[in-house]
Amino acid sequence: MHFDQLFSNFGDLTVQGLAQGAIYALFALGYTMVYGVLRLINFAHSEVFMVGTFGAYLSWTWLGLDQNSPTPALGTALLYLLVGLVAACAFSAVTAVALEFVAYRPLRKRNAPVLTFLITAIGASVVISEFVGVQTRRAPRAVPTLVHSKDLVNIAGTSITNIQVSIIALAIVLMIALDMFINRTRLGRGVRAIAQDPNTAALMGVNKDRVISLVFLLGGLMAGAAALMYDVKITGTNNSVGFDLGIKAFAAAVLGGIGNLRGSLLGGLLLGMLEGWGSGLFGQQWVGVVAFVVLIVILLFRPTGLLGESLGRARA
């Protein structure tokens, strides 16, 4: 163990973990919303995220940018980032809604058992990943560097960069917007009604299919935003990028309380910090082990997660 390395770099590791955790948090929202409404673990959500990373990449490619393009001026960079965000969200949202319509809705119509949904989710995940892999020849794609990492502020020896601040701020803003939508709008009430009691909600005039499509759409939009953050932070993507991040995002959803929107944010940020601290204490190769050991320990004492509240019972 390297306690001296952990304590000497504690601030930097914490900020880096928060930035990574913000990506996990937005990614996890798709898992938690679908589970909150359907009691389904949508393992194909990792590929929804992956498609979003390629959506941003393709939008920049169509604009004539590549990894060798010079870093644009701030105003132009913001415009490119906005285009990438729209493209990533659109690609992920369309993929998520199509997945629900093609893979899950026919099973619901036939009242298929839960195990069938789970197997279908795994199969859909493999199909999407392999399809993109064939189209890209499994070669990684480097995205253009639109923003150089620069220190914005230094607090007690901890450097906080513009990219870290942007990622964390965007995640919090989108999380607040989604939380307000679910808790304070008519469509959001429909989502909570279906999550709490689908049969009674249907008798009250709530269109179950429309609500479920909306849930997949919202989850896809959040995954698209996370995909853009990943592209900017890592500057690259490939057809298997969603697998590892998908496992960690699912873990974040469980840690915060599967089915709880605010729990996803808390779980994602906490998991990111645990990874950062674990890398300082044990080394980078033990990052995943440390995070998941802590997850298991927490769930032993609180099986429903830290917040542990279902989507159907959530309140503003």
C-alpha cells in the first residue's frame, strides 16, 4: 500500500475521480430508469453509450475534423462540442428507442418471463457491439482534440482543469433537469405512475407503451451526453468501449440505489472517487478491484443501495 502517495495526491485523485464518476452517473441513469419502470436490467445500455461515442466522432468527421486537426478557438470549439453533443444524444436516443421497440416490446406483448428479457438484453448488446465492430473493422477511432486541458484553479496544491469542471458541471445540470422533469411535469408523473403501479396507471389513462418509450429515450439522451464527455476526456472510442464502463455504471446505479435518479448521481460520483483513491493507494491495476470490493461491503449493510428508493416513490 502507498499511503504516502494517496495522501500527497489526495486532492488530484479526488477531482479526477469526480470527473470520471460524473460520466458513470449519467451513464447509470439509463439503467436506473429502465429498472425503475420495467424491473429490467438493460444490459444493452452499454452499447447505447458506445453508439453515442461514435455519433460525436462521426459528426466531427463530417465537419472535416480529425485527430491531426489544430485545436480551434474557444468559440469554434464550443460550437463543435454542441454539434457533437446533439449527434451523440441523437445516436444514443434513437438506438435506445429502437432497442425497446424491436427487442423488448414484442416480449411484453407476449407476457414473456423476466429471464427472456434478460437473455434478449444480453443478445442485443452483443449484436450492436458486433455490428459496429464489423463496420469499423474493430479499429479504434481517435477523436479530434477540441479543448486542451488547462488549470483553472489551484486549491491547496490540487489542480482543477477546465475539462474536469465542465464534465462535473454538465452532469449535475443534466441530472437536475432530468430530476425536475420526472418530478414536476405531466409526462414525469406518468413515468412515476407506471413505475409504481402499471395496471392502475393504465386504468387512469396513462399510455404504458408511450411512457416506456419515453424512459428509453431519456436514458439514451443521458448516455449520449456521457458519451460526449468520454470522447472529450479520452479522445478516442471503439466498439467495445461500452462494456467496461457499462459494468461500472451499473455498479454505480446499484451503489446509489437502483431505480433512484439521485442515487445514480451519488453512486457514480462515489464510485469514481473510490477508483481514484484506490489507484493512489494500491496502484492503477487495482482500481476496479477496490471499487467493487467497497461496493460489495456497502451492499452487505444496505442491500437497497445508499438511497434505495424506487422511481415510483421518488419525490421532489
